[in-house]
Amino acid sequence: MSNLLTVSPSPHVHASDTVQKIMYRVIIALIPALIWSVVVFGWDALRVTLIAVIASVGFEYLAQKYIMKVRPSVTDGSALITGLLLAFNVPANLPWWIIILGALAAVGIGKLSFGGLGTNIFNPALVGRVFLLISFPVQMTSYPVPRMSDVDAVTAATPLGLLKEGLMNGQPVSELLGQLPTATDLLIGNMGGSLGEISALMLIIGGLYMLLRKVITWHTPVAVLGSMFVMAGAFWLVNPEMYMEPAYHLLTGGAMLGAIFMATDMVTSPMTGKGQIIYGVGIGVITMSIRLFGAYPEGISFAILIMNAFTPLINNTVKPKRFGGKK
């Protein structure tokens, strides 16, 4: 009779997915946007990416081996993704030493100070970006002009920067439209900005790949972009001369990059679909609040980090009922 019952500890459901497999699927999803950034900004885009990746992997290896005294885990791909996403959040003309400082902040402060992969509270790449934005605001907001542009200049403002500056100077939206990129430029990526935010189309392609491979679910990206669209649309309907149409906000800045690749980080986002929707709506509302009323033209980096802090509370609030439990 005892042979009919097998007792073993959890987990009882096994899958072929591993941390390494998931990480490398994310890397594959980032490739279209990376290739396009090289097309738009030239070899500088590849330079920034290589420095960020090498620095992130190197810092993690050295810290784990010589400071934390644990077996280095750089082969799992997480440090490589941190470097890629950090590169996607900075301009292509950023000096090499600033990139290295950003990688140190991302890996050291954002990840390893909490114990490493799986225990970090905040998205490491965004920790690095915000650290650089606060420490080096001029360098972080001086974006190179795309090679396909016919503008005779070295640097160019982002579409959100142009919009914010024009509105602050009292110009209505109808006057600013001629200075802003067209919808095609926004979708393809013929505009100034960070490496990973210029082409909404390439980011969407990467997002669809991750959805098909079940790396992410639809809940967070739809909640982020949907809440941004609704909030921007409400203000636009009230006064279209003071507020830009909602689709513009989705295609510019870091909206697509943040919603698809940053907010969906498994470690720092809620576990359940309901929790991810609450989390995503919070990101969207905070992002639009900063864009519409804050000093910064962009806000999704701050919004994601703020909601990262609320993730444990969201998980505790909407946690699923235990098998056999009453609540």
C-alpha cells in the first residue's frame, strides 16, 4: 500500500524553460531594435552597446567572485541583458567612461546590492539610467541627429523635448506639428533619442516574439500603453491645443521600450495577471503625469522604478488562493 503514494518536495510541475533560455529569448527580441539603432546612429550605437555589455558582465563577474565570494552567474545572460537595456536607455554619443559608471550603478546598486538575480527590487538597467540622468543631465539629454535626417546639426532634441519646450513657451500644438516628426518617422525611428526608443516598430516586433515564446504576457504592456492612451486622450479631448494626441505619446520616448522590455521584468513585476494590470496602470498614469505636468519631458523610467517598489504590496494584495484554503 505504501508504494502507491510518492511523497516529494515542491516543485511538482516541471518545464523545460530555464533562466538562461528565457534571458537569451529576450536578447533575440532586442536584436531588431539594436540593428536599427546602428542604421540610424551608425557605429556609435554599437560602441555604446559593447561598452555597456562588457562593463555589466565584467562588474558582475568581479563582484561575485572577489567581493561576494560566490560562483559567478554571468553565463545566465542576465548581466548581458542589463548591459543591452542600459545601452538602449542612453544616447549614442555618450562618452565611454559615463557608460561604464552607468553599468557599475546598474549591476552594483540595482542588482548585486540586493543579492543578485531574483532578489533585486528595482530594474537594474533603469537604476543605471536614472543614476546617469541625475549625475550627467547634459550628456544624457544631448542626442545625436539621425544619419537619415537632413538637419544640419550635431545634436537634436527628442520629440517629447521639442513638445515640452514649445508648450512651455506658449506655443499651441497646431504650431508645433511642423517641427515634430511625422507618424511614419515615429514608427520607423527617424528621430533623436536614446538607442532603444527610436523605433516603435522594431520594439513591437521584439515584443510579439516574446509573447509568442511566452517570455511575457500581454497584461503589463497593454495596461501601461492603454492607461497612457486613455489619460492622454482625456486631456487631448479637453484641450487639443495644449495637449498632444494620445497616439503620439505611445510612439515617442521610452513608452514602447518601457512597456515591453522594462516593465515586464519577471523579478521586479507582479506575479499574477491581475497584479500586472494594476502595476501597468500605475506606470501609465505616473508616466503621463510626469509628461503633462512635470519638469521632465519623459517619465516612464521613474514610473517603472516607483511601481517596482509597490510590487511586493501588489503581490500580497492580489495573491491567488491557496489550494484548499478559504482565502
